[in-house]
Amino acid sequence: MTSPLTLGSAAMLTAAPLLWAGNAVVGRLVHELISPFTLNFLRWGIAFVLLLPLASGVLRRSNPLWLHWRRYAVLGLLGIGCYNALLYAALQTSSPINVTLVGSSMPVWMLLIGRLRYGAHISLRQLLGALLSMGGVALVLSRGDLRQLLELQLVAGDLLVLLATVLWSLYSWMLAKTREPAAIRHDWATFLMAQLVFGLGWSALFAGGELASGRLHLQWSLPLAAALLFIALGPAVLAYRFWNVGVSRAGPAIAGFFANLIPVFTAMLSTLVLAELPQLYHLQAFALIVGGIIVSSRR
């Protein structure tokens, strides 16, 4: 049972996209230093070490959480093993504008999966909110000129992002449809560690396939080490904590609209990296996306 959107829930659902925007920027910066599946495996390996002091009890066989091990195996596959690995792989071949544009379809997939898989009702407000939010994303990606969207061409990376977006939408609905006791769900470190135990195994399997196929490349350097530490602590541990709590409070349908803040924050971070001043269309797009969130979440 979800509750109306509160200021605290909105803050958590906003902080997660901000950190994930940083993940996309950093992933693009280091894509020539490390192959995507290996990057994902090392990221979650570091996150595992960071979480051990907070959630080492998960590793005990007597932990009641293992009664639900099948669900955590699926959550680990979708949210940890697949999503970011596919995102990092997409950044190898696709442009940032295409990646974020395809990813902006998340609210639509949230609504469709909720309707088809869980029988959730789709309201007119949610449809209107989806249109407003995606309009704001399109405005950012086109840099204020929507005609540029007509010149986009999909490549393999765009299809990988589409698959990742669908899997993440399913992951978010599974978070909301949990059957564990409330005490377990509210212990965010334990909840994440249970997913991470399986997700790290999936990530290792994918990285092993990358090694076996001869596609693994790794160039150790100080920038790469700093990037790994950031994406493990921020976009992995903290962002997942914020997202899990936000989804459990506000529901996956509303949370899907906050995911559209990712390309907006990505554009802002990119302007900082490139030393470019923010433009008027950034503010206009932000207003549209926030408007979509407000419209879809009103009761």
C-alpha cells in the first residue's frame, strides 16, 4: 500500500536520478579505460565491501530473508546484473542524446507493466503526466529545437538502453510488490545486500563472458580508480537506498516520472564538465518534467 507523495519521498526520488546522471557521465568518461561488464562487476564488488559493515548478517544461513531467495535472485539479475551493464554497453556505441532519449520512455513502461503484469489502473492524470515529462526530456535533448529529434537514428546501443529500461521498470514494480515483513524492507542495507549477493554473481558471470569472448579491456589509472569509487558509493549504494525507499512510499508508477529527471541532470552535469552556461530550455524542460510529476501524483 503506497502513500501520497510527500516532500521526503520526492527528495529521495530526486536524489537517485541526480546520482545516476553522474553515473552516466562518469561511465562515458571511462569507457575507453574499461569494458562495460567488467566495469559493472567491479562497481558492485566495491559496493559489496562498503555494505558489509552494515549488512553482514545477510550472509548467515539463518537469516529469515533467505526464505525469499528466488525473488532476490531475480531482483539481483534485473537491477544489478543487467541494468547498468546494459547502460555501460550502450555508451560504447550510442550517443548520449540517443541513450537518454530512449531511457526517457520509462514512465510509459512503468504504466504498461503495471497494467499488464499487476492489473494497475492507468489514470488520465498519469497519461498526461507522462506526456508532459517526456516533452521536457525531448526539449533538453534537442537543446530547445525539437526539429533535431527528427534527425536521430537508432543504433545497437539504443536497443540495449530500451531493454535496460524495460527491465528496470519490472524491477521497480517487484520492489513495490514485496512480501517480506516490514522490518526487513525498511532495513535498506540488508534489503540491498540481499539483492547484491545474487547480483554480484550475475555480474561476475557476464564479466566472465566478456573475458572469454576476448572483449575485456582494462587500463588501471588513478582516474579509473576514482570513478569506480564514486559509482560504487553514490549511484550504487546511496542511489539504490533512495530509490528503494521512494518506490516503497510513493509507488512505482509515480517513481517512474522522477526517472525522467536523469537526462535533465545529465545535461546540467555535462554543461559543468564542458564549462557551458545553462540555457533557458533547461529551465523550461525542468518545469515540464516537474509538472508531469505533480499532475501524475495528485490524488
